[in-house]
Amino acid sequence: MRDISRREILALGLGTAAAVAMAACEGTGGAGTGSSLEKAEVRLIGDGSTADTGKQPHQPGKPVPLDPGQPPPQFVIFSWDGGGEVGNGLFPRFLQLARDHGVSMTFFLSGLYLLPESRKFLYHAPNNNIGDSDIGYLTDGHIKETLKYVRQAWNEGHEIGTHFNGHFCRNKGSVEHWTPAQWQSEIDQAISFVTRWKSNTGWVGEDPLPFDYKRELVGGRTPCLLGQDNLLPTARKLGWRYDASSPGGTQVWPGKRQGLWDLPLQQIPFPGYSFQVLSMDYNILANQSKNSTNAPSVNYPGWRKQATEAYLAGFRRAYETNRAPLFIGNHFEQWNGGIYMDAVEEALKGMADEKDVRLVSFRQFCDWLDVQNPRVLEKLRTLGVGELPAAGWNSFFKQI
């Protein structure tokens, strides 16, 4: 990748606003917008759809190992499958919420959300027909909105991962049956759609995404939490650091699978029931309205309260005991009157101001894990769900 001069930038139709990087002063953690800005050179990549603008703003300070006897922080990771703006205002709503509370999140961008439907013949999904997609394609206007908020998200310190492309969960074409080589094809195409959106749309005057996606991309979540076993060999070969696709995890400290941090959605308490529910909006919906996304509105107040309390119950169980990280998955959807968006917002507000709580992205959490003493992490993994060290944290770690 070579440096591109300002004259070349303008010749490619890149707006003046994008001819300089918005390199905000690095904060101590979470997202923010109030920092001073400095001009820096932009190096366009490929067709100018993406650009190297330097170090990502608003990142936490360098992670450090736990001190002897120090309780681990309570990590909470809010993540979003799809990462597209479809005109309901949810992407900017949660970017604002993150700014208000100093939070970093992970957005698992679907590659097809940057591919116009008129160019769907470019997508060759494994075991499916050319151009097929179970999530459809965005309008041109919504693609532009998605680009706008993905730019903003990265500049405000959030992580951009992948949710792959066509979201196939059924029949023979399901991702459940894909081979490692087919996962490689899917990933290659997802990267291509993100890094060549200018070529695919013809919108050469639009600003680039302000990151090198091949370097940025270090993890993802598969559609419907399927296919992880065959994805992992490919992800490891690509140098990914984690995968968030495992279903039915529990609130314990994570380990690695095939060299990647395995960061699953987790079983959390479901108020009013003896069973637990997966820590994702759709799974709560499935237990409330039996998969209906437009159930009778008379149920909404009770379901909203129940969903909020489920997230907070999972948080409290970990925070007051083993401090296992809490992973929460969401979609930018208005299912059942938008109650799940309200629930996750209220839950986040209830967690953000507690002592020793860190609301971070998956990438930032991996940064912390990677600097810890492996024996400390191994010891943490001996604590079961809701288990507090019997003699306190100081005594617990002295036994290492």
C-alpha cells in the first residue's frame, strides 16, 4: 500500500473532509467526541473505499496484568449483529448512548449491507444460488447511512467485526454445513464488499471508511450461532483473535478454542422462570412471544421489564461473584414495538456507573486477556457460575 498525495485524493473524488484524518486525541477509555482534532495524512487503500488514518481514537490505556489479590474488573461487551442502519435510527441512537456513558461496543457488520442489490450477482454464497441472501439487500440510501455510522463508530472507538454476508441458517445452504474452504470464500467476499464499496456503487465522491479492514477485522459472529467448528480453522489461519459464535455458554471465564478466544453468548436468569435464556434480544423474544416480532402490544410493558431484568440479573450474578465477563448480543430491530432496544438501553445504564465495571468491545477485552498471567486466567476458570472465592480474592490468587 503506497502513500497517495492530496492531488490524487481529490482526483478520486474524495471530499475535502476526508482528505485529512480526524485523529482525535486518545482518551483513557470508551467513546467520546470532545477531543481536539489534528490533521494527518490519509493513505487510501485499493479503490479508496477504506483508508489508513492512523491509530484508532478513544481507546483505553495500555492494559496491565492484575495485581496480586486484585479482583478482576467486571467486563460487559455489547455487540450488534448486522451493523446496518435501515432508517429506524437505532444505529445513531446507540452511538449516542455509548458517548453518554463512555462505552465501546462491537458492531458485526454484514458485508452485504454495503453491496447494492443491483450488484448482487457479485455474491456467490457457498451452497446457494448466485445473489441469494436470507437478509436481503439495503436500499442505496440505507447503504449510505450505514457507511456514515460505521465511519462514526470507528472514529468513536468502537470495533468493526463481521457477521459475514447472506445469513443462511436453513436447509442445505445453511452455514452449519460449510467447510473451512467455504468459510474462507465467505470471508473473502465480506472483506471485498467492505473494501470495494466504491467500485460496486460508483459513489467515488463519498468519504472512505477510516480503517484498514483487513487489519481491523479480528473476530465475528456466525449467523444463528451455527458453523463455528469449521469456521475456526479458517479464522485461525487469518490471524483472528476471537470468535463470538458459540451458543449456550455460561457465565464463567472464557478459554481458547483452536487458538482463538471463545466468547459465547451466555445463559442468564430469566425472571419468573426456572430456566435460563440466552443473552441476546431475539432469544428473549422467542421465549416471550414464541418467535412473533409483532405480538399484541398489551404484552409490551411486562416483556420490556422482564428483558431488562434478565440482563441486569446476569450482570449482578457475575459482578457479585466470579466477575466473569458478560456478553450481550443485539440487532437493530424494532421487534415487538422496540421493547428489546429499550431493555438493552436501560440495562446498560444500570451497569455503566458501577465500580470496577468496564463496558468494552470484544477486541479491547482480548487485549486485556492477552496481558494476564495464564495461571491467573486458569485459576479464574475454576470458579463456577455465581461462585465467589470462599476466602476472598486475595486468598484465592495466593493459591496459584
